[in-house]
Amino acid sequence: MTQTENKLRIPETLRKVKNIVGVFSAKGGVGKSAISLHIALALKDKGLKVGLVDADIYGPSQPVMLNSAAGELKLTQDKIIEPLMKEGIKFISMGLISNEKMPVIWRGPMVSGAVMQLLSQTEWGELDYLIVDTPPGTGDVQLTLLQRIPLTSSIVVTTPQKVAISDCKKGIEMINKLSLPISGLIENMSWFQPDETDKKYYLFGRDGGKELSEEYSLDLLAQLPLVELTDDENIQNNPTLKKEFVNISDKLTESIKNLKEKKSAGIPQINIIQ
């Protein structure tokens, strides 16, 4: 399926969304959901209109991080979901629809269909950026998102561990095979630095993500430390991490600007023969 064919299938509810960015990781437990959320918040802080989709059907965690519940959802007269407004961003998650105490036991095609419904049956309105927090893996759900949603670009998240790097390579290969752009790679949990000390502990190996970005010629957007936060703290209250996400959002917006300029410059000229 070509990118042109994808555009012809854009759901009506996504037609006013200027940029859709998928956050991918073929490995679970790398902190992808927290990173997706704080990229969205950093973009919002730039004055942009931002939405966030928690497309992780099996383990949605965004409702907990955004302190939201299913009872808050409302439907329009046309049976379209109205996204919640949390922390200044529009937000929807399967965790707001399914019972949090009941595990989702679905086969691949059912999950893919649910993700597409979540994206296409939510009234997003006008957005500058829609961040899609994708489930881990390289299966039906990820392929559906890559093939049927007109992603502007993507970000890949990993940790320095060898097993995470190995899985992450599969995710990069999957995106590359579909000729979709990757704005960069984020290495999470790069080190741990206890309070009141300058010493760093590399608990999961060192520079695995950096080496992966060099192998695939990807921009290394950040190497983020492992930070312990209490229940009443978040990354927004951590000056060091907040600055990191400002830098990530700067690099993302610049990457997408360059992608669009390159695409525009690549439009062939039509010579009319007299």
C-alpha cells in the first residue's frame, strides 16, 4: 500500500490533524508510555494543540498517569467519542473503555480493529500533533498503524540492554521496510545517579541506544536517566528531565519541518509540450 493510498483512507476525524507521530518500541517495559506523554506535554508547552492516543490495548497505562477514568468519557450525537482534556492535551485510551480489572484477551485482528476504532471514532478536531503511544511488538497492531494511518513520522524508544536493542532493531526494520520516516531514537534508563552524588551507575549496560542510532544512521534524540519518582511527583517537576523533553520536542518539530520541506521539494514539475 502506498502513502498516497493511505491518504485516501484518512478517517474523517483525523483530517484536521496536521502531524501524527507514532512512538514505537518492539520491547515492553522501556518507558515508552511515559516518554509519549511527556513529549506530548512538551509540545503543548510550545503553544501547540496536541492529542495523545494510548493504543496499548493489553496494558494501557496512560489513564493512571493522567488520573483519568472511564466515567469521564462522553459521546457526541453521532456516537463519536469526545477525548478527555488532561494537562492541556486531548487524550483517549482503551483503558478508559475496557474494565481495568479484566484483561483483554483478543486475537491480533480484533486488537488491530480496536486500535483503528480508537483513532478513527474520536473527535480530535484541529490538532498540530497527535502522539500515538503504540503497544510493544512488531505484529498486526503495529503494521495496521503503519499501513492505515498517515503517520508523519515516528520515534523509537529503547533501553541500553542487549535484549531491548535486539528487539528494537526489529521495530526499526519494520518501519524501514514500509519506507516511513523515523525522526530519531531515545535511549531510556541510560544510567542511575543517586541524589547528592556525581557518580553514575549503568544498570542496564552503556550506550546501547547510542550505538544502535549510529548503526541505523538515526538521530539520537536523548539519553534519559533512570529517575525514581514518588507518587506525588512527575517528570514535569524534575528540571533536568523537563529540559530533556524540551530538547526532544525541539528536535522532533525540526525533523518534521525538514521532512515536509524535502517532500515538497520532491514534487515533480510538469512540463507542458507546445
